[in-house]
Amino acid sequence: MKPKIKICGLKHPENIRGVLSLQPDYIGFIFHPGSKRFVGQLEAAWVARLKGVKKTGVFVNADIDHVKATASQYAFQAIQLHGNESPAYCADLKDNHVEIIKAFGINAHFDWAKLADYEGVTDYYLFDTQSAQHGGTGIRFDWKLLHGYRSDKPFFLSGGIGAENIADALLLGDSRLYALDLNSRFETEPGIKDIVLLKRTLQTINDE
């Protein structure tokens, strides 16, 4: 079964319309002020009206009441947590009937055992390259490290996925790979997705 597609780091309406024309499964909006892809002044009511895709809010160690209020304003169906959020924090958000995607930065020293505390309070994990920027580096981690992942919970694969290595991602052969998270390697500048490149890449995925 082919993985679902999430296109993340959107912030400009016209570019978002172009992305939606490609019919991804998820689109992501980053609410971390330190990100180059911070949503800024993107109108909540405009996003709330978007249909046919799971809208995902991405947060990093944000006040939980702020996350809940933002999710309501933008009509998000999923929340991605990219910081050091606790299992209790995830559980509180999960009570709001949104999908919870907990991100973890992966490197050779990552302790896979820490995931056990998140099993019952998340819907998916997201594995990204470990970085101080909480993602968006365009750098790929060593996917062989996924051999250390022992849970049955499905995951999003992120971190340095580009047109040149998308076929490698599809060849991982991991039945738990739920979605590919496409971001910085598909941009003309931070927050502006290259629609032509994305279209060509999605065609490659569909042809596999």
C-alpha cells in the first residue's frame, strides 16, 4: 500500500491552492515562530474553509490552551507536536478529537524506548532528523536507524525527503510507514512549494 502524502510548511494562499490541486492527504501549517515557514498572517477563517484534505497544525512546546484555540480557529483535523511535549500533554489534546502526531528527532543516539509512554496518547509518530531547529533542515537521517523501531504504531517519515530519494523511501518496505512528509526539499523559497516538482514527484510515487 502506497504511503499517504503530507505537504508541510504552507503559508501563502495562492501557493496553497496549487498544492491542493495535487490532492495530498495532509497539509501542514507551522505555528513555531522560530521557523522560516511560520504561518504569520495567514487568515484562520480562510484555512478553516479548505476541504478535502486533513489540515494539520504544527507546534513546538506551545501553551496547550493556545494549541486548542488555534486548532478550533483553523478547523484542524490533526495536531503535530514537534517539541518536548509530554505524554500527558498529548493525552489532553487527544481528548479534543483531533489526530495527534508526535514528532521525534532521530539520530544514532536516539532512545527508542521513550516511545512507550506515548503509545496510548498518540495516533501516529513522525520521525525527523534531529536538529535544534525542530525540523525543516532538508537533511536526511540514516533510515537504517528505523530498524530500532519496535512499535506497531504507524509513522510519518520526514527529514530530507526530496525528489532524488523518494524512490528509496518507497523501497523501505516497512508496513508501518503511513505517510511521507514533504517540505523544504520541494521549495523555491521557505514556505513556497514548487508545484511542478511536487507534481512530478507524486507521479513517481503513483507509478511505483
